[in-house]
Amino acid sequence: MSLMRNGHASTSRGGGDEAGLTNNPAIAMDNYGATDETTTLANSDYLDGDEEEEGTPIEFSVRRSNDDPGTFFNDGKRKIDFVIVHEEEKLTEKQKQKKAREEQERIEKNLPAEEDEEAQQVMWRNKFLENLRRYGVEIELDIAEGDKKTITYYKLHAPWSVLEFFAEELNFRAPLQIYSGLASDVPGLDAHTNPSSNWSARMLKKLHIPNIMANNVPNKPLDFFTCSFKRSKIRKFLGSDNKDTFFTNTERTRVVNEILQSCTYGKRRRAEIGIDRLLEEDVFQAAYPLHDGTEEMPKGNLVSKEDLNKRQILNKYWARWGCWYKYQPLDHIREYFGEKIGIYFAWLGFYTGWLLPASVVGVLVFLYGIITVSFNVPAKELCDSGDEFKMCPLCDEEIGCTYWNLSSTCMQAEIAYLFDHPGTLFFAIFMSFWAVSFLEYWKRKQASLAHHWDVMDFEEEEERPRPEFAAKAPMMEENPITGIMEPYFPEDERKKRWLTGVGVLCGMVVLVLIFMVGVIMYRVLIDIPLSQNALLRNESQSIASMSSAVVNLVLIMVLGQVYQTLAGILNDWEMHRTQTEYEDNLTFKVFVFQFMNFFSSIFYIAFFKGKFVGYPGNYSTIFGLRNEACSNGGCLVELAQQLLVIMVGKQIINNCQEVAIPKLKQCWLRYKLRGSLGDRECKRWEADYQLVPNEGLFEEYLEMVIQFGFITVFVAAFPLAPLFALLNNWIEIRLDGSKYVSEVRRSVADRAQDIGIWYDILEFIANLAVMSNAFLIAFTSELLPRLMYQYQYSSDMHGYINFTLAHAPNGSTNEPCRYKDFRDPEGNHTIFYYQLLAVKLAFVIIFEHFVFGIGRFIDFAVPDIPESLEIKIKREAYLAKQALQEIQ
């Protein structure tokens, strides 16, 4: 008997009992909301047409040594697949007496009885549990009596008949048992452990250098050739002789979760369906699958590493801080948490690895600025100018602003050079190519993982309507692809709702812009009194800029939380059919808002600030205040300050939240549950109930995508951004790992073949970064004016400072003064200004075409699927076809 590596040949879902739920009207109606009544399905319905072969009884096996006894029913055999929790407050004597008096008063006054919400909840709860039993789910109760409340834990177990029915309906993949002789001569098709592939490991091995990043994790998941599970072919799958262990824990929880999401507790036309609605109505307080035992290591090292449970393995070899430099055990993560979480950590690790070369180049570019600043002739001239350049007041003379010497800004000029030198152009081009290459090579990595984890065609072939959609959809229509009757929501109505959501989004974006104008006004108003102070005049703009950046960061974080809550409500209302559609639309809404939220002030400083100031005697104003000019060091320094405060500040706040909030929530949960445990040790389901509810990956992806924007869109202004991102991500991986292993309840192991719409967003950011950096270098940096001056006037840059300063028009000021611009004494732009403008526009066009051209070449030269993988997929499909033909 041989096993082939996991492939993607699926057997057809044709007629007979292989058609799944469509052959069982009771189940089909219950899942898709065709009737108003609750289902009356009996356990035997699952076995219709799929009788067990004679002489193959379902037997229970002895638990493996690394199975926690706390994850089984009291009989020690039936696995706990899910836990539902109900809390009931105990009434004190005073509360009971008060309730009795109110009832007596109602009777005496002949008032109508109020609707009893508690009785309604009891009825819904009992009906839901009854329907779970009709689905075939076995339930065992565990009641914890406390001083103030009673907590009931409903432990759910899906028997084999339920598992095999839903495994076929949900299109699970199972290891295929090949008849001997079919693949015996084909190398590499036996059961084997698929080695993780890391380019750094291969390179170090070739160079014979010890690899300190290697992570020898025990119990590596095996890699099999699989095909879609069929009840009629059960004897052909590997491990089918042991029905108790055939399905993994994650598959079992996926089945029970499907039932929980589809099970009714009232009338369907009122959308009284699914565990999520019951949790919202406070009928139950929690629903979660169990962790595989404790994450703490056994005391005394009496247990071998192979006998550790999966949670302990992940905690020891991945989640703890001591593993910060080790490779991630992606197969173990996927096995325990499912493909969706596995793909996230694979992407995060891949992105972090690619940040390393970007960080090295960024640091080298910054060091180049430090080393060459002493050779910068314009900065030397400025510092040595003394009283030569008397500058015009920074605000109106009537309110107390005075003249000042340009030499007082010596330090700002030297700092500005660190971010604005010839290396900036090189780094902008490098990061543009880096972003394109990163995305192209991630597509290859993603394809390899999807093939390795059997999810390559998941979205196209397998995804079913969301239970919430099925519950609320007003009609049924035939799916044009599968021919199955499915819930349907009118497309015109969905478009109207979607447009309403877009309108709300636009309103929130306008609100962001209003707050941005408020921050600009704050900066101007703070700068005026500071510039009048002799001690703070030279630093007034820097102080105003830094303080406004902090204010802006606070507004950004507050507005972000408000809109994300609003976006969730809108997305529920829009009725998206599948979970992928739902998540993609939510992602789009939140990203557009957060992008504007985080980057609007940065775009303003980069491309608008200082461009519409005017000149002495003809200054532009907004709300009666003079438009703000760039600081003495230039707008590029202000941009770097803004990026530093917002990017690093956001990272610090998010990391503090990820550390503190789960712990505070755990403390609060334990405080609420005090008294229900007494002095005894926590049971597994009680310990997991004290963990924080899992809120999904949305926040994690959003944080990283916004970070990707920071390190690409304005990287020309802040070459150290990739370094800060790299340091943050090393922390982020362990924070997220520790959170998922130790601090939050286990999530249902959702399947996914890629990172979804996040890839499209990353691609959009990468393209925007090319245009942004082109305009940044052309219109904000001093690079092109310096190069033109070198070419036309002085190759050694002497006299450049005087060349960039214009004379104030006669009569516009009380004293002769200078200001920074290319204008003649009458205030008109000089010939050099228009020549420079033409050069800037030409630079933008050439830069964009060059970078986009090379980027498209990289896209063409790097195939999305590695050639070796493409051959392997075709080979496995061929062998699968042969195998199934021989089996039939």
C-alpha cells in the first residue's frame, strides 16, 4: 500500500447518495431556510444509502499518550468537539422578595403581563439543544455551582455518522489508499514527511555554515496524497479502519461549527438560526472548541518531546520569546489552527524575512548621509553665513514676528541632509523593485503552500453560503454552477445597500479631512507664539510639527476604532453570500478609511505644505491665517518626523494593546467566574472559558498592510522605516503566537488558499509607492534643484544658498529681507523655476516608466507557480485519475 503526496484531483459530486445534502430534503431545508419550521431530522437520516459494510463495526481506540483526558466526555472515549456555555445569575433573598412584590402589584392592579425575556431565552435555548440532538450531536452537561452564579457547560460530540455525512457535504479531503502496484515504481509517492523549504537554509547548507535558525520540531505532520472524501469509498481511505481518529480535531470542530451555524431555534423567517445570533441575544455566553490540553510544559521533564500535546509543542518551539530567531513550524500551525491562520503566519514570516535586506540598505543609505554631511557645501555655507541672509518674518509683523538670520537654522540644515541626499533616489528605486519582487515571490510561496495544504481550488469549488446569509435571504434560486438550490438575495437590493455603505465611507473620509484641517490650524496657532519667543524661535516649527503629529496620532487611533465598528454593522446589512465576499468587502471599507486616516496628513506635508504660501506682500491665507510654509530644514524633514511619530507610535500602541488587553480581559473573566471553581483544579473547558474570545485576523492583517504603506509609499523621506518595521515584526510574530496559543480561545480551523483581498491592497500600495516616491523626489526633495544648479552654474555647489533665496518686493516689508523661492524682485517666478518645473515633470515620467517597466519584466520573468510545482500538480492529477479508475 502506497500513499501519494497531496494532490488536487477531486472525484465528481454526481448522482446517488454522493450528492450530499440535496438528497435529504430535511437537511437541505434546514441549512438553506426553505421553511419556517424547525427541522425534525433523526440520526438515522445520516446513514441512508451509506450502510456500513458488514463486519466493520465502529470501534473506539485507546487514547494516545499526548491526548489530554480533559478533552473527552466522562466515559473517556468520546472526544469533546465543541463547548457551549450558559451562565445564570443566582437571585439573593432580597431580589426574590422584590420580584414577588412586583408580580403581586401587577396582579392587584390588573396590569397585563410583561413579555418575559428570560422565559423566551429558556425556550430558545432548549429548542436549540433539542435540534442539535436531532442533528445527531451528543451532549454532556457539566454544571459548576458558584456563590453568585451557576455555569452550565454543554460539551458537544459529533459521532461518526454525523462526521462522515458533513465531511462529504463540506468537501473534506482525506488521505487516499492506493492499491499496491499503481505507484510502487514512482519515487517520492510513499507516505513521507514533507521538509520545509527555506532559501536561507539551503544557502547555509551549501556554504557549510551552521544554521542557528533551524527549528527541530517534533511530531511533524505527514504529507499525503488526498482527494475529496466520499462515504461510498470509505474503505479506500487511509486510516478508515479507526473511525475514532480518522478525522482530525480541526475537522471535527469544523463539522460541529457548521451544525451550530445552521441549527434553528425558532422561526426561520425571523432569522432565528445559528449560535452567533444566540450569543448576541445572550442566550449563551460562549461557544468554542477546546485547546488540546494545557500549554504549560510537564514538570520534571518526565515526558519526551514526542509525547507533548500539539499546544505544548507550539508553545515551546514557536510562541515563546526564546524562539524569535527560529523558523516558524508552519505545518504545525496549520495542523492546529487551520489553513487561514497558517497562511497569515506564513505571510508574516515571509514579509519579515524580506524586510531584512530592505532594512540593511536603508541603514546604509542613512549612514551615507551621516558620513557625507560634513562634505555638504550648501549646509556649510548656511552655517557660515552669519548675518548675511536676513530672513522675512515667519508670520505677520503686526502680531510680533521678527526678522531672523538663516544661519540660526544650521542644525536643521544638517539634519535635513541626512534624509535628502543622492542616496535617497537610489533607495526609492530599490524599494520600488523590492515591493514588486516581494509580491511576486509571495505568490509563488502562496501557491506552494496552497498545494501543500490541499486548498488550491478551495474558493472556486467548495465555498458555501454563509449561515447568516442563508438565514436572512428572502428566496431560493438554483446555483448555475452546481445546480443546487441555494439562498438568494436580489442583486439590485445588494447594490443599493453597498452604495449606501460607500456613502457612509465617503462621509467618514470627509470627517478625517476636517480633522486634518483642524490639526493644520493647531500647528499654525502653536507656531505663532513660539516664533515670537527668542529662545524657541529656531525650534518653533519643529516643536509645532512634533506636537501636532502626536495630536494627529491620537485622532487617528480614535477615528479608526469608531469606523471599524460602523463598517462591521454596514457589512452585515449588505448581505454578502460567502465568507470570502463578506471579509473582502469589510476589508475594502476599513482599508480605504484607515488609509485616508493614517496617510492624509502625510500626503499633505509631502505634496501640499509650503507649495501655496505666496510671497511677502501677497501671502495666501486660510481662515485668516497665513498658509504654513515648510520648516527651516525643508518639508522632507517634517515628513520624516511625521512618519516616525505615526508609524513608530502606532506600533508601540498596538504592541502594548496586544500585551495588556488580553491579560486585562483574562483578569476580568476570572474575576467574574470567581466562586464557581471553589478550591478544585480547573477542568479543560473551564480553563478555556477563562481565555479571551478569538477576534480573528482582520486587525493583524490591517496593522501589517498599513505598515507596508509606511515603508513603501514615503520611504524616500525615511530610509529607516524598514528597520523599525523589521524590529516590530520580530516582536509581532511572538506576540501573535503567544496570544493564539496561550491567551485566546481556540478558533474554528477555517480554510483559505491565500491572503484574499489583502494581496490586491498590497499590489495597489506598491504601485502607489512608485508614483508617490517619484513626486516626492521631484517636488519635495532638493535633489533636482541641486543637480540643475550644479549643471548650469557651479559644479562645486558654491553660492547655492544665495541662489535659492529671493528678495522681498519693495514696500512689502519694513526692512529688506529674503525668503526661499525662485522669484524675481517683483515676485514673479524666474526662468529657472519653469526650467526646473519641466525637469521635475520629466523626471516623474521617466522614473515611473522605468520602475513600472522593470516591475512588469519581473512579473513576466517570475511565474506565479514554480515550474517544478506545476509539473508535480499535473503528475499527481494523472496518478489520481489512474488510482480512482483502478479502485472503481
